[in-house]
Amino acid sequence: MTEQEEQELLQALAQLKEEHRDLDDAIMALESKPMPDTLQIKRLKKRKLYLRDRIREIDDQILPDIIA
């Protein structure tokens, strides 16, 4: 992996982590309402799971699991 590719992955990783945190905040805000929109919460949680998986994929690309 080149230096540039690694920098691009690190940048993408930072963006995904930020979006993941933002979704956390949005979900908590929706859940705190007296009549929460459960469908919207489910959609946000699904997106959050996708982001978590994507973050893991990028982490694995940056630091591959090397079996010695």
C-alpha cells in the first residue's frame, strides 16, 4: 500500500467515525422524545451498523491481521 492510499483510507476512516458518532447523537435525541419515530430510529441504527462494518474493513486494510 502506498503512502497516498494509506492517507486516503485514514481520511475515509475519520469521516466514517464522525458519521457514526453523529448517528449516535441523532438516535439518542430521537429516543428521548415522548413519541419517538421507531422507523427512523431503526433506519439510523441500520446505517450505524453498516458504518461499523465499513470502519472495521478499513481498519483491516490499514493494519492487516498478520498470522506469524
